[in-house]
Amino acid sequence: MKIAALLASGLVWGLSTAAAPQDGQRQAEAAFAAARAVSPTPLRLDIERREWLQERAFEDAVVEETDERWAERWNASARTDARIRALAVRAAGLPEGCVDIGLGDCTTFTGGYLNIDGERLIWQLQNGFTPQDGGVAGYVLLTGGERLQAQTWDHGGIRYEPPQIFRAEDQVYVAVAGVIAGTGAYNADALYRFTPGADHPLTEIDNESWRDIDLPALLPTGLEIWKGVSFSYDGMTARTALWRPSDGNCCPSGGEATLEFEIRGDRLVLTRLVKDDAP
């Protein structure tokens, strides 16, 4: 009986151990779904989910730890974004302090409004810090009357510019230009379609995947783009330097180019790269 009991307990232990990775994966998937449901930038969360799946597929990955870490991250995001969505912000109080999007020691140095087809879109830029990233900048876009509701926000860059309105194919878009910390000066830009009166009036546009999907086929042979680009959203173009593989990070020698874009569905698509005549 004792041997049978030990064998049975060992069998049960083995089954529960084998099931643990699946349990962790289900918990991570549930945390991701909860975070995506309240996130102002769900397409970025989709990128995170792909990163999670790639990470747990590594040969030496400890999938239980990987799943737990990502689940904690997404659960925290869900709590934060749900809290921000529930904020009731006084329009009159915006010049006095930050809308609480999660920055410590937050200060706001500028803000304003955009009039779009008779609807107001309020904006505020912020500076502060997070324990994970140190000093960062942030932005928040809000709609409403005297009581405002945050519609989208982020604090992933070290600098943001006031939002811009532009039109493309009879749609209205709002762009917030930003820069990520580091020598690459990569884009922290955010891009949204604005639909006045909708339950969720700002729809995130994927403005990142063009680098992986569209750019490789359009780059001249032997040239690359190593850093962020400078967008001109009203013309749906951007300017960039071009690097050769032998260049230093500081000193591109491949000249410059203009990038031309279209918005197709919810994605910014690179359609053409025009290299300047000068070498």
C-alpha cells in the first residue's frame, strides 16, 4: 500500500509538473487579454506578445519564469490603464498639475487643445520619472467638457512634441512626435485615427512595422537606416540619413533620403524611398 501510494503520489506530481507550463501560459494569455482590453495602444501589446512567445521558445528558456514575468507585467499594465481610464479630470485643473498617468515627481510644462470638426481634443505634455526607466517624458490626450476622460497616453520617450492634426483619405489623424533615449534617437512617435463621438475616439495606428515589413525591399543596395527618422505627417513623408555597413554610428556616408508613406487600415505603410542625388 505504501509503495502504491508513493507511486500514485509520484504520478500525480509528475502530471502536475508537466501541466505547470501550460498553466503559466494560460495565465500569461489571460493577463495579456486583460491588458489589451483597457490599453490605449493595443497594437504595441501585440508586439509584446510576439516577444513573449519568441522568448519562451528559446532553447534554454525557463518557460515558467518567462510566463510569470510577462503575466506580472501585463497584470500591472491592466491595473494602471484601467485606473487612468476611470479618472475624471477637471479641464480647469490641467494647467495646475499632471494628469496621473504614472510618472513620479511629475511636472507639466505645456498643454492645449485641438479643434477637429467641431470636437475638442485636449492634450498635456509631462516630465517625470519611473523606477524602471528613470527620467522620462509623457503625454496624454483627453476628450470631454468640464470633466475630461483620458483617451490615450504614454511615457516611453524622453521628449514629446505637441500633437499635430492631419488628414489622409478623408480621415483625421493625430500624431505625437517623440524620441526614445539613446544614441539612436529612435522614434517614440504615436499615431492615431480620430473619430469624434465614438466610444473610443482614438484608434492606434501601427507606425513601427514598416521598418521590418516594407523597408528592406526599398533600401538601395548596401545602404541601411540605423536611427530614428524625422516625420512630416502633413505630407506623409519622413527624412533620414543612410548608413553603409562600414560607417560609424555617428557618421552616415550614404547620403539622405525621403520616405513616402500611406495609411492602410490601421498600419503606416512605407511605399517609396527616394534617395537624394548627392552621394
